[in-house]
Amino acid sequence: MSYVMVALTVVAAGLAIVPLVAILGYLIKQGAGALSLEFFTSMPKPVGEAGGGMVNAILGTLILIGIASSVGLPIGIGAGLYLAERGGTRLANLVRFLADVLNGLPSIVMGIFAWEFLVRPIGHFSALAGGAAIGAMMIPLVTRTTEEMVRTVPQSLREAALALGFPRWRTSLQIVLRTALGGIVTGVLVAVARVAGETAPLLFTAFGNQFFSTKLTQPIAALPLQVFVYAISPYDEWHAQAWAGALVLIALILIISVISRFVVRSKHGRAND
Amino acid sequence: MSAALQPAAPAPTATTVTGRIDVEHFDFWYGKTQALHDITLSIAPRAVTALIGPSGCGKSTFLRSINRLNELIPGARRSGEIRLDGENIYQKGMDVVTLRQRVGMVFQRWNPFPKSIYDNVAYGPRINAQPNRVDLDAIVESALRRAALWDEVKDRLRDSALALSGGQQQRLCIARALANDPEVLLLDEPASALDPIATQKVEELVYELKRDLTIVIVTHNLQQAARISDRTAFFYLGKLIEMGDTQRLFTSPREERTEAYITGRFG
């Protein structure tokens, strides 16, 4: 009987990775053809012309990640530190609960919200609005990972610092946060990977841009948006470009995930006494 | 010790002996639970004072009151005075940071920072006094020498402190506390998790250090208290039952409860 059980779980484990393998395989098959150095260095070509690339969208996605990080990381890490160090208060419980709610919020809702408060008052779409929308999505992810990681820092380490005459803020920043840094970096990278592929919140915030723009106050291109636009177009060349764009996006996220795993290993190996 | 090694505390000279602790009517509560009742005692400088008593008797609470580490616990309250060199450490305007530089502490479970040996020792002076680099090297070496660790680690100061053995890590924690040049050193069962040889090293160290420090040590090990301390205080149920010269207290205790404890009838 237990052999059957083992066999079943092995099959389930195999099936679990089928989607990823299938998606990756199909993406490579469809997208690798359109992928070339040109894809990373040149602008999209008009319909009917061969070649062209998505440099504007790749750069746009990186800029959006940058904006999102400068919104999401300070708030998320600060809130996580608060929750871990002052976890028992009523405010802490409220923040923790709301962070979980925010985490489950559909991303399209986040986009609508950003549109209402960042696009409409200004009068046009902008990179800032898009970055803020996905940055807000990073906050709960970063908050909860930071809290978890800071909690794993042993109380004895805090006491050691305090007993040496460290002020409390210095203990939190220099000892606690730095000890937990490996885990926090991982959480941050996971959050970045997660929002890098978001499309819905960008639809009516960053909006996309067929031209090359790095202006933060103007609409900006993004890989997921470009893939969306190209995929629903009627042109075969654009479909190929969409596959290539999707492949680049997946590769980007995969690279971030691999880096995060690497960071975990090198940091955690040391932190364990 | 050179003048460069005195970053935080006023330099003790031959005439002024610092590090005297006087406790008067000290009470301490964790929320509604009273952990210490009306403690009055004096701790002599340049001597080892052992605090003994069964688990939960308040000896650790008392130890942590001397550097005000207890007040971080939510709901903690106290009344009464603890004076360090005549100055009430609980008075308004007393800087806790300065106090904790003057009163160093070493814990039961060694807790070096996950950093290099050098950085562990340099942390306190670096934060508290910001000496220049040359001073810092001298402070680190001096602290490690005083902790009898220098010869074992001088060739690998940049290695992770966590690579050291338990006994070495504990002596590193002592060196880390010494680098602040404290007047008082609080030891909370510093050897209870160490093997006999490492314990012996820590005990020898305590004996060396009392020449220029006030040492207060909490221990569950009565033989250890008898071996290394000059004076012993017996705590029971949050009260100070008896305090006196170690030899006298162990050979002819005045209180029945003291006698019962040191002869092993309870605890």
C-alpha cells in the first residue's frame, strides 16, 4: 500500500512541474526565433517590416521596477521591522491583517485605485503612476517577509547589542536588520519577480508607449503590456515578437529567482550558529 | 592600560576605586508579579559577588536591573534605588547608553554577532566612542588579551566569530564587553553551558578580571560560587535571604533556608 502512495506522490510531483516545463518549452520554441541581439537594442518596427525589438519595453519594465522598489521597499521593510519588534500592539495586529488583505487584493483593483488617485488628478498616464501601483503591491509581500525574517533573529543577539550600550534604534538597524538581511533580500527579490510580470495594474497607469521614453511623468512601455498588445494584434510578425517578449520576461523573472536562492544559501549558511 | 584604552569611562586611578554598587529597598514587578522584594545590599568593587538561589528566585532579574536591561520587558516596573558610585542609575537624566557602557554584561548562552572576531570586539567602542583606527586595533587587542583569547585568535581576527568553539565564543563575548572598558561586569551563568575545561578557563578569567573590575555573577553551580566569589548573596522567592563573605556563608550560614539550599535540601 505504501508503495502505491509513494508512486502516487511521485507522479503528483512530476505533474507539478509539467506546467512550468511546458510553458518554458513552448515559449522557447515560439519565441527563440524572433530573439536576437536586435530584440534587445532596437525599437519596434511598423507592421510589415521585419525585425525590430522591444528595447523601450525592456527598459520601461526596469524603470517601473525601480519606481516600485523605491515605493515598496522602504515602506515594506519599515513596516515589517515594526511588526516584528513591536508585534503585540493593537496597531501591529491591524497592520498585519490589512497587509494580508492587501496581499490578496486583485491587481486590477490596484490599477483602478492608482488611476483614480495618480492618473486622473494629473490628467495623463505616467510611469510614476504605474510604478506606484505595482510598488503598492510589493508592500505587503515585503512587509510579511521582513517580519518573518526579523523574528528569526534570536533575542539573545538584541540583548547583546543593548547590553553593549547600543540605543534601541541602532540595535534594530545595525544588528537585527543586518542579521536578517539575507532573508529580507530574498523576500524582496521574490516580490520584484512577482510584480515585474504584472499587466493589469499597468493597463491604465503606465499605459504603454510605442516610442522610446524614460520620462517618469509620461506613459512608459513595459514588457507585459507590449506582449499583451502584440499578442492580440492580427499580425504574424507581432505575434512572434510577443512570444519573444514573453520569453524575455520569463527569463528576467527566472534570473531574479535564481539570484534570490543563491543569496539565501550564502547568507543562511553563516547565520546558523 | 594606556590612556587610549579609556574611551568611555573616566580613567580609574590608584586612589579612586569605581564600580561600587549600593542597592536600597529595590522592588521589581513583571506586570502584577512581584519578582524582587525590598532588596538592600552593597556590592564591593574589585571583588566577585556571586548571586545564588533556586530557579525563579529573582537573581537574574536583579542582575538585569543593574544595567537596566529589564525595563525593555513590557509591564516591567520597579521602585527603590540602585546606586553606581553614589549615583542612582534610575534617576531622571541618567543615560542608559552610558550606563550600559559602564556596566557590561555576559549572558548564559554566548551570543556573538554573526561577524568577524575583530568586529565583534570593536563594535562597542566603534559605536560609543568613535576612536580612530589605530586606537581601535589597540582596544581590540587589549580586550582580547584581558579575555585570555588573544593568543588563540590573533591570526584569524577576520574570521567569523561563529567558527570559534563555544568556550571561545563565550570568552569573545567577555572581550566584547571589556572593550567598552566597563567598571562593572555582570555575568549571567556564564559557564553553565560550557564543558569543564572551558568553564575552568572562564573561572580563571574572572579571577584575573576582579583586579580592576566589579564582578557580579549569577550561578546555579554552588561549587563555582564557592570557588570564585569573595561574597555571596542568597536569593529565595524574590527576597535577599542572606549575604556575606563566601567562606562564612558556605561554612556557617546564619539563615536556615540558606543552609537548606547549600546543603542541597531544596533547589
